[in-house]
Amino acid sequence: EPWMAVGACRGLDPAIFFPSDGAGVREATTWLSFEAAERQALVNHDYAALFELGAHPFLTLTLFIALFERDYDEPLGFQLAYANTLQGWLGRPYPDFSTP
């Protein structure tokens, strides 16, 4: 990837970030991966689907403001668009945001 050539960690041994179990097996994460539905919702900016899948609305809103607010001309434009996508949840019970 192009960003890897300029990253602050370029040239460092990957084992620093992906430790071995001593038998040569690198640690593999499962909690940093996305299910197909989650990935599709992220790609399509489908905030209602993310909410339904259990993504916390305040956390996603805060993150997405930082990423996408410059794409909107009006003040609070992104926040208003985000709120509009969640209108279908008014009056419905919230999804469970707890972690296993």
C-alpha cells in the first residue's frame, strides 16, 4: 500500500505489531475484522444498517463527522443527513450495544 512507504512504522519488524505465540504462529485478530453486512454498510455509508447491526450511534456519528463533514457545504450538514438516515428508528427499541 502507498501509505506504508511513508508510515512512521516503516522499516520496523512486523513482529513488533503481530507477536508470535512462540511456535511461529502469528497472532490473528478477530475483533478487528468486519462481517460482510458490516463491511457493506460501511462502504455504502448506510448508517441505519450500522445502527441495526449494533454500532453505537454516538460513536459512529463522532467518527464520521471527522471523516465526512467537509463533504457538506452547510453547517451541521453531515449531522442532519446522519439524523435523517436514522429517522426509521424513532419509536423503536434501540439495538443492544453491549459487548460479549
